Amino acid sequence: MAVVRVGIAESGVVMNPDSISTLGLGSCVGVTLYDEKRRVGGMVHVMLPSTELARGTDFNRSKFADSAVPDLLKQMIRYGADERRIKAKLAGGAQMFSLGGNADSLLKIGSRNVEACRKVLSALRIPILSEDTGGSWGRTVELFSDSGMLEIRAIGREKKLI
Amino acid sequence: MDSGTLSDFHLDVLKEVSNIGAGNAATSLSSLLGRAVDMRVSRVVPMPFNGIVDYAGGAERMILSVFVRIEGGISGNMLFVMGTSDALALISHMTGASGGEGFTDMGLSVIHEVGNIMIGSYITALSDFLGFELTPSVPSLAMDMAGAILAFSLSEIGRSSDTAIVIDGCLSLDGNPLSEEESSHIFLLPDPDSFGRIFQALGVAGHGGR
């Protein structure tokens, strides 16, 4: 079994029995898609909520929720996943620091990322089975393609399976 | 200005900015500790985001970090970053605690305050050198995975690039890193449109283009 590593603003798709993982999600969100019949799992490490925030037109589509999630869906379909069976799980979107005053919009990037991921999934009619989002701590996540379970690890917290 | 378009000359100018800012921060820490603290190296490196995380010891490495957002003549983020053993060594030096009990609230507030002083003196030096008014946010402390802390700090830069110019000052105490682990760092991560303003302020905007 191989573990495919997804970095910041990167995506990937794996098939049974491999798993796919991203390390140290803070305000970023790990969006996972899974087709339980084909046992195909995908993950993208989203950094920002919307391509409206992008400066310039030549940007990395895996960085923004509104382009990254539809692209991941297409990639899943190329791997044989059936759009009607695909379900999502989310993790991340934390607020790592607490500052006062004018830095507010910067700090809320985590919850804005989560909101944006939910919105784009709903527009694509992909149900969200579960999520572990918010809080003020970093998360490492791994999606197992044999079961569709998402494992979440954080410093000083119990390992979680959602 | 994209990081790819900076000339070697401009990278050297940024290294000087780091020498001045982090040098001043080291002096402040020196007087606080009553021991020699100096800037071991200044590095200015354009790096992809995932490379920056590796540079800081890997996404899952536990670090302590004090974060400050700067607005004003230039904008960007500053981070004071320490590994756990460095931080425990510093806490024990300042409070006499053995470090055996791990990170107490008191220990964390020492790191918070040290980070605050270091970043504050960096910003003061930067502001004097560039002739800009700079307004720092309230400093905030986190102890967590390096990936989680750094990716958040890069989110503003992420709007226009997948690469950031890391202006890094490595600190050492009495000629050695604070512990056997990698030394501590003070990172300046200017927003992309601030580089032009730095070079303009220093009168070198037109120099050394590729």
C-alpha cells in the first residue's frame, strides 16, 4: 500500500489499496472525495476560498476552493468514479492565531475556506458525510481508499476517524 | 513584483534588510538575556510554499511561533519561530525552570514576550531604515505543526503566487544555536507588492534588473 502525499495547493487521486494524505493543515482545508463502489479517493489541499481573490489570470487552480473541488471531481471521474456516488469529507480550516483589530479578515481565512468548500460541494450536489473543521490547531489527514475513512491527527489530541 | 523577477542584486539588498532587522532583534534579545545573541546567517530565498515548510523542518514538526501582521508603508507577515528544545532552553535560561515539566503557561508567556520583543525591534529597525511608518498587529503565539502555521502565514502571498521570498535571520546564542536542534528563525514575508516599495525607498528600484 502506498501513501500519496499532497502538498499545499496540490491534489491527487488514489485507488484501492493506496491512501492519500496531507500534513499540517492549518487554515487550509483538506477536501476529500470518495466513491465507495470503485474505491477511488481524491484529496485537495485548498488554501484560499475563491478565485476572485487571485491576482492575475495564470493561477494554480488547486489553491482555490471554487476551482480546486470541481477539478478534483473531474479527476475522480477520469479514474472511473461515478459522480452520483461521490461523497465528501472535510478537515482543517482552523484559526491558528488570535490577533486583534484590523487583521480580522486575514484571520478568518480558515472559516472562509470551510464555508467556500461547503458551498462549492453543494453546487456540485456532492453530500458532505462528515467534517472535522475549525478550532485553533493543525491537522494531518489521511484518506484510506479501501474504506473511505478519513483519519485525523493533531498534536496533543486523540487520533480521530471520520 | 514576482519573486522570479528579482535580480541577485535585489536579493542582496533584501539580505541587508534582514541583517539590519534581525540584527537589531538579536541585540534586544542579548540585553534581555545578558548573553551574546547574534545573527548567524541571513538568507533570502525565493521558495515554493512546500519548500518553505520543509525548510522550517517539515510540515509536522512542532514549533512555537509568534506571528505579527504588518501594515503601513509595506505590508506582510513576520514570524519568530523556535523548535521545542530551543524554546525550553530559553525558558529555563530566563526563569530557572528545569524544563522537565514541559511547556507551562509561564513558559509560553516567556516565548510570547521574547517573540514580541524580537519582532518589535526588527520592525523598528526596518521602519527607520526604509523611512516607512509600519503598524504591527497584536502579536499572537501558537505551538503547533510548522505546516499549519506557515501555510496560514503564506495565505496573503498565495493570492498572487505559489512562491514566497523568505527573508530569514537565524539566531544563535553565545556563538551556538540555542540548542543542538536547528537554530531559531525570524522570518519576514513581505506581500508581493511590497518589494517594489522597499527598493524604491532605498533608491535602488531601477538597479540590477535581469
